[in-house]
Amino acid sequence: MADVEMKLADSKDKKDEEETVVEEPKKEPETPVSEIKSNIALIERAVSTLEPRFTHRALRTLTGLRKKLDDTILYTAISEVYPKGSSVKDGLLLWLPTLEVATQEMDVDTAAPPAKPPSEPLPEVEIYFRLLLIHQLLKSSDKYPKALELVHQTVEKMQALNRRSMDPIAAKIWFAVERAYELGGEIADARPLFLAAQRTASLRHDDEAQASLINRLLRSYLHYSLYDQADKLVSKTTFPESAANPQYARYHYFIGRIKAVQLNYSAAHSNLQQAIRRSPPAKVAPGFYQAVHKLFVVVELLMGDIPDRSLFRHPRYFEIVKAVRTGSLSQFQTTLSKHAAQFESDKTYTLIVRLRQNVIKTGIRRLSLSYSRISLRDICLKLHLDSEEDAEYIVGKAIRDGVIEGKIVHEKGWLECGTQKNAYGSEVGELFQRRIAYCLELHNQSVKAMRYPLNAHRKELAAAEGARERQKELAKEIQDGDLDDDDMGEEF
């Protein structure tokens, strides 16, 4: 009977535990106002402890937070953070619509007064609010001039304060400056401002602002196809190694575009691989993810490789790949003329035009594998070339470049194809060497990206020193005869 009673009691306890687990209320999602307040607390903590990682944690939520912002949320947050009668508060509220400010003032006056009035926040908090205000103004096309005015005021105030604890927020401000100029004017108008700020950031060793400004300048140059100026900027500047992964991803993408235009496809391919590896997930930054992969596909085709089938979601690039793979010049020309406008907007049209020679080389290689002897007229018909003279010139160039082996018999007007090269040779060793170098570079960058706790080794050193001291004391007591074997314990 006692065993039965114990089982019944255990079952009751389990049911009570399950009921308590079920009864736990679910956490409600954080409101935008409370999220702004928690970010401000992190920024103030970063300033007081001299730890910029807290500011980075607050800025990490900026992408999702700015989508939830509106004038009411910003007004409420500013009113609750700043004390009544603050000049900074009045200056921030001027950028919000007057009608909503008036209605909100009535709501705030009728509410119960807080137990303790808030103190004046730090200047970093004001710059953070200005950043949120800029993103809010950029949501409406009617407020683009107002956003540009706020941008200029914010930059002047930020440079006048000159606080190193403001560096992470300043990097985000420069992105907002570029966005405001892009939507409200011309990106080229912001270039002198970026150049002056980049010189100042390099002199002050402000790595975060320097990385952001270099990317802003590169994007400005590439937007107007100024590849020579962009290449000179890359050669004259050094990208900071301590930059964040998103900044590195943008930098590698811009360098990949420059190298692809300069016909350095291997360097462009490696930089685009780094950009893909360092970029945020596709759900977080879908636009950047697609832009990098579009350029990556074209560069792989220019290198003579065929990209993986799983990369393609849009049919236009997949049709280009099929045309290059099969060597069909007519299919390539049809696809190029059909999607020319889209390729122009993707900034890949000039690179795709270069693929015409690859399509022709692929077609000639397939014909050389299929026929031991073929006339130039048949080559012209199969590759849809204009004339036999063009076919003769293209085949001769392919023989000279080593694409195929054979010779042209001019008297009879045909191509005699020879045996193909052996697939093994010195090129295989060079390919393996490139792969090994890439793996080693990936390992080194992964080790550099790891974070280690500060002064963690000192605890181990202190424990080791304490153990040595105890061993010395025990050995001394043993020599003096004060301890027996039973007193030393199991350690000895």
C-alpha cells in the first residue's frame, strides 16, 4: 500500500509541474518605444564602460527597428527620454509633423507625472535619435529635402562634438547621408563631403567610419562607371582589418566589380567569393545577395566554368548559361536582346556582351570533338556566323589560343581536328595550389574573427601559481616531519 501511495503522490506532483509549465504566460513582443529605450541604455552603458560592443548591439537592431518607426513612436520616445524643457528635445521634435506633435502633447499632459524626472542624456543619444529621424524622413518622397537638411546638421554636430565613443553611430550616419543624397539629389554631390571625412577618419584611426566612407566612395564611383577613379581609391587607401563583416562584404563586392571590368577574372572571382561568405543571410539582405550572385555567375562564365544549377531563380541568367554551355550563338543573341534592359539595370550588360567569344569557343570545341574534319561553311552555318571569312578567323584564333588542336586547310576550305590535350599536367598542380591557398586563407580569417574573453588566462595562471605554492608548502612540511602519509590525502 505504501508503494501505491508513493506512486500516486509522484503522479500528482508531475501533474502539478505540468500545470505550472502550461500556466506560464507568454512574453509579449517588445514595443518600438521600449526597444529604443533599451538601445539608449546600451549606448549609455557603452560610453560609461568604454566598451563599444554595447553600441554595436544597439545598432544591430536598426534594420528591423526603422521599418516599425512612425512619427508617433519617435515623439513618444523623445518625450520620455529627455526631460521637460530640454533644448535638445525641442530641436529633435522640430523635425516631426506639427499636428501630430500637438495631439501627442495633449496625451502627455493628461498622463500621470513620472516619479523621477529623466536626466539629460548623452550626446550619443541625440545622434542616435537623429539617425532614426533621418530614416523616418526618407520614407516619404515629399520629405527628401528636409532629410537632406537634417543630414547636414547632423554631420556638422557630429564633427563638432568629436567624441570617439560616437564612432559606431557615425558609421551608420554616413550610410544615411549617402541614402539621403541618393533619394533626394545626386550621389556625386556628396562625394566631396565623403572625401574630407575619409581623410579625417584615417588621420584619427577611426576604423569604423573609414570602412564605411571607403564603401560610400566606391559606390559613388561605380554608380557613374568611374572605374579608374575607384581603382585609384583602392590602391591609395587601406581597408581597416577590424571592420565588420557587412562592410567587408560590400568592399569585396566593389573590388570584384572593378576587377571584372579590368579583365582580371580570377581576382574578381575570389573577391566575390569573400563577399558571399561575409554577407548577411538572404532573408536579411536579399538585394545584396542577388546582386553579388548575379555578378558571380557572369564572372564564372567568363572564366570558362559553369555555375551550379541551384543558384538560379531568374530565367534570364539561366538562359545565358544554357547558351554558353551549348555554344548556341543564336540563343545567346536572342536572350541578350530580350533581357537587355534588365542586364543594364544589374550593371552586368557589358560583361555579358563579352561572353559572345566564350559561346563561339564552346561551339567550336564541341564541333572539334564531334568531327575529325569539317568545312568552314558548315561551321558558319552551325554557329550562325556572318560569313566563312569570320569562321576562318575565329577558328584560327581558337587554334592559336589552345582552345582546340587542328589545322585549317585553306585550299580545300575545311578544318582538320587533331587529338585533344592530356587533362593532366602542370595546370593540375597550380589548381591544387590555388585551392590550398584559399583554404589556408579561410582558416586564418576564421581564427582572426574569433572572440576571446579579456584576461581569461590570468585566472588559470593564478590557479597554477596557487597549486605550486601548496605543493611547496606540503613538500617543506614533509621534510620537516610535520605530515604523515595519511594527512596528505589522495593527491599524493
